[in-house]
Amino acid sequence: MRVRQAISAAISREEIVQGCLLGQGIPAFGPYKPGSWAYHTALDPVVRDPGKASQLLQEAGFADHDGDGILDRDGRPFRFTILTNQGNEQRILVALLIQDQLRKIGIDVKIRTVEWAAFIREFVNKGQFDAVILGWTVSQDPDIYQVWHSSQAHDGGLNFVHYRNPVTDRLLEEARSTPDQEKRRALYFQFQEELYRDTPYCFLF
């Protein structure tokens, strides 16, 4: 969890919005759109903090032991590949910016683009990736059971990052079967708090 939190803290969502979206967007910190009734307004925005990111990585056992500028642990450099789909210039620009931001805290990121059908079929659906850049369409109803429930963490399932948390499972199950909107809102607020802490995604914009 510390490593995921560190990566999230190293990313400037404002720079992504300004540099990749030409200012036509807003930073995201969770799965719901600001202004929607399920959006948790009390969660603090994730602000870029390289110092915090470096501290979290140090706590996780990473350091630049050989002086090459790349963090390592147990003799292995901190290196991974961001995968996204060919032809989506916006996502490629985002990947390049994240690559630069993570390099500044000692993480070596490679970028690979793959044709869309193969990207989904061979990589996303099978969980064959270090990291991916993708987008979600948010429906009118905030039920996101299919994306986050542990039962959906299987090949071809929408929980392709294989996120599993019994607390969020319970909250999602209860929220989708509760007709009262205020009770649902409270459950989805709790869900977002768990997600915010676990950081299974780096929500961007």
C-alpha cells in the first residue's frame, strides 16, 4: 500500500490537466464525478508531494544503493511499464508526463502502446500488466459493484486490478440493495474512504 500511495503522491494531476488536457478537465481523487450525489467532498485532494512519496518508498525498503539514480530493493531496481492503447494521444501524453514525474523520485518507467483489441484481450482481461492507463464512463447510478467487488476479480472481469477488500465488498453489497438514497450515500462515502486509503488506482482526471 505504501508503494501505491507513494506513486499517487508523486503524480501532479494539475500538470496532467493543464499539459495533456489543455486545462479542459479537473483532477480526480476517486471513482465519482464532483457534483454527483455520491461524491465524497470531505476527502483531501491528492496533491503532488515528492517528499512524502520518497518517505513512503523509504519506509517500504527502497533506496538508491548503487547510486544510479534509480531506487532498488533486494538488488532489484524499481522499474515497471505503463501500458496503454495505440492511437489515444491523450493517454500517451499522460503516460509520458507520469514517466517524467516518477523518474524524479527514482522510479524508472517504460511506456508501451498496444492496438486496442489486443490491449483489452491479451493484457487487461488477463491481468498481464504492471500498470495501465484507461478510462471509465460513470453511470447515473453510483453502483460500481462490477468494477470493485472481489467477485469480479477474474479474467475478463471489470475488477482487472484484482482489488480485494472485505470491507468494501460489504459496503458495495449493502449499498446496491438499499433503496434509501441517504443511506446509500453514507455507504458510498465509507467505500470511498477505504478506496482512498488503499489506493488501488491512481485516479487522475
